[in-house]
Amino acid sequence: MHGTLTVVLLLLLIAAAVGFLAKRIRIHYNVTLVLAGVVLGATQAVPRVGLQPEIVLQVFLPILLYEATLATDLRRLRENLVPVAVLAVPGMLTTVFVAGAILHAGLRLEWPVALLLGSALAATDTIAVIASFRKVRVSPRLAAIVENESLLNDGTAIVAFTTILAAIEHGRFDLASGLTGLAWVTAVGLGCGLVLGYAIAQLLRRTEDYLMEIMLTAVQAGKQVVRLQSGDLSLYSAIQEQMALLDEAGIDYEAVPGISAFQAAAAALHSELTIPEVVQTIILTRGEGKTKMPAGESLAALAAHRASLCIFLSARLSRTIQEQLLTAYAPETPVAILYRVSWPDEKIIVTRLQDLHSEIRKHKLTRTTLILVGEAIGSRKNRSRLYHTAHAHIFRRRDRVRKSPPA
């Protein structure tokens, strides 16, 4: 598994390098990618990686086709339905025959095998067409015809492939069966598309989150979806909107808890945020910006508790935050400013409350910054009695407790 992952990462790195080279030499990315693949395959410079057909057909292809259909102009599709249909069915079958003839003449393959290979190669690469038209200015009508045809010709290619394969296996060609198969694939495809499309469209009208659109589409297609978010879902994660949509759609889901930034910050600071007889309360909050704070939750009101205060999403409000906190905390109160805590490029600044704003400005911090305030930061006083030999608990009976703490 580790070796396969290494090869995949190497291929992704090569693909990125090919993309950079394609821009420099001004050759289409798809062309350079194919040429690079030919070179790697011929030289065997990269170990072979097996890719199951089901992964391509059930994972990658639906996502790519979905992206293409989102950009489809339905009005232009209706206007150009006749040329699209002609290219997708008779045009596709003609391409299969021409490709088969070239393979028959060039590689000396038998006609059935040549036509079978031709049907596998004849379908237009949807993504390549769309990418090419985005780079080259073509007439809107031509773009609409080719893009829509490339989305519909896969059905014809699949029917042609299965029909030719059946002819090879049984030794005879059944035209009626092939036409019936084409009609069946078309009818079932349209029916499933209309039903699922309508259901998904009703859900998508309730969200402006494009990632949720992809999630809902994939779930409706029978996929298992993981949406990975940083931090913990219970804090400032905007997870409520996602849960509401999934609940409304009747889609079962599991929410997996994570590690919040304030927990990672305490670990990075080597600090416990609850110190006996100093502070036993932690307050998680944010400064008031575009999101208004409810009554009674202003920083000034929360500061009156003198708790360990963890302030999220508020680096841009450092001046206001400092002013409000100084109404309750002493100017010398320890403050920790943590930028991208737990990431390789994390930056940790420990200072005093009176210097909070100046330190944030000095280091030009505006986002992904957490502010911790309170006496618990760096504290090493007031040992907990949990492990004290004079403290009785369920694992240390009272008759075994030392009457006085050791010197």
C-alpha cells in the first residue's frame, strides 16, 4: 500500500511538472500529458500501478461529467438538439467504423477485434473538449454542440462495444439486439437522469455551498462521501447548515469530533487552562465583527469572569479586544497569540495583555489566529490534589492515605 501511494504521488508530481512545462512551451496540457505518459510507459521509468475500471467508471467519471453538465446551457442544447443527436448516434457509429478500418489496415487486426477497439477509442474525451474550448475562442454554437455531444456519445459507444463483444463471443452480429440495447440505455439513462436530477435540484436550491452540491450529487449516486473540516465540528464550523440539508434530504450521516485549535494551543504552550484555585473555567468566544454577539456575550462582560479566555476569528479586531479585556484583566495578564497552531508554519507569541494589539500588528496577523488570555498560560503553581498522597479517591483507600504530605 505504501509503495502504491508513493508511485501515485510521484505521478501527481510529474503531472504538475508537465502542466508547468506545457504553459512555458505553449502546448495544450492534454497533449503534453499524453506525450509524457507515452514516454513513461515506453521507458518503464515509473512502476506499474493497477487501476480498477470500477474506480474510473464509478468515482472519477461521474464527478467529471457532473462538472461538465453544470456548465451546460440547456437553452442551447434544445436549439441544437438535432445536430447533437446526429453526432452522438450515427456520427459516433461512423467514427467506430472509421477507427476500426484504420486499425484493421494499419495493425492487421481482424475486423471484429478492430471494431471492438475502435468503439473503445471513439468516444470523445469530455474533459479534453471542455478544456480546449476554454483556451481557444470558438463560436458559442459550435462549443455547445461539441460539448453536449461529448456528454451523450458515451451511451452509443457502450452499446456498440457490448454489441460487438457479443458478436465476437457468439459468432454472429445481431442488429436488432444492438438497436434494442441502444434504445434501452437511452430510455433508462433519461429516466434516471430526470428523476435524480429533479430531486437533487430541489436540494441544491436550498444551498449556495458548491461543496454541498457535489456531496448531495455523489450521495444520490450511491457513493460514500467524507467532508473533511479543520478543527472541531462544534466550534465555528458552519456545520449546522450542512446538517440541516442532510436532515431535510433524509440522508444519514456521522459527525466525527476533531481537535479544536484551543486544545492544540494549550499543548503547544505546555499549559493547562484550568489551574486549581486560580482558574477553573474556560470561555470560548470571538470578537464582534460582521457576526453580532448576543446580549450579555460581549468581551467586556465575559472578561469579568477572569477565566481562561480563548478568542477565535478576531485578529483584525485586536485593538478593540485589548480595550475591552483591560476593563477586567490586569495589563500584565499573560496572553498567547497563536498563528496556524499545529501547522508546520505555526507562529507562537507569548506577551502581556497591554501589548496584544502591537504584537499582532508587528507580525501582520489577520487570520487563522487564536488569542488566549489568562493566568493559566505558562502557570506552574498550585499543584492538583489528584495525585497527592494525602488525597483519598476510588483507587487510594482512606486507610492508606498519608496523614501529612511528604516534605
